[in-house]
Amino acid sequence: MDLTVDLAVLLGVILVVLLARPVAARKRWDQILVVAIAIVLGILIAPTDFGQSILNSLGRVTHGFS
């Protein structure tokens, strides 16, 4: 599980760096890359305790709105 968390942190940093770039200069390939990294990051974080706490907190927030 340590490898998964470290890889998730690395992907999170890469995602932040890619999203910090100016929007106008992005090409279609850059957009696909950002989406792919975001999906993989979500898959890696989901089974961890941190991912479950995020899921529970979002569930409480959405339940509060409805």
C-alpha cells in the first residue's frame, strides 16, 4: 500500500503542475493527459483510508443538500 500512496502523491503533484499552466496554450493531447492522470489518481486514492474519508465527507455534504 505504501507504493500506491507514493504514486498517488506523485500523480497529484504532476496534475497540479499540468493544471497550473495557462489554459490558452493547451493542446488536445495535454487535455487528454490531464484527464487520464486525474482518473488514475482517483483510482489509486479510492481504496485508501484517505479516499474513503473523502467519499464519506462528500456523501454527507450531498445528503445535506438533498
